Amino acid sequence: MLKHGKRTDHLAETNRHIAQTEAHIVRQRTLIEQRARSGHPVNLAVALLHALEDALETFQEHRALILKQHRRLPRPRSLRT
């Protein structure tokens, strides 16, 4: 089980991964649009987009799991009001 500091670090890291993956998805969609407009094949670019979308979903599920665990565990004494 993670201690409170480790939990918040893990959540912050997962949030960074989500933000980075969302940014990659935006860039990939733009690339696909540009390539399609110029007549270039987009098969591999679309496959990569799908992989990024799958990764994003996995990160979001992981974040939900962290948050669920965070709510279940008692807060450290130093953070109690």
C-alpha cells in the first residue's frame, strides 16, 4: 500500500502522463489531417493514433484506481483537520 506522499506523487505522475498523451493525440490528429490533405497514406499514422487513444484510456483508468484507493485509506495525522 502506498503512503500518502507516494500516493500523491503517483497521482501527479499519472496526471502528467495523461496530459502528455492528450497532447500527443492532438498532434497526431493534426498530422493525419495534413497528410490526408496532401494525398499521403495515413494508415500507420491512424494506427498510432489508436494506440495513443488506448494508452490514454489506460492512464485514465489507472488514475481512477489511484483516486479510489486514495479515498479508501485514512489520511495521515499531519493532514487531518
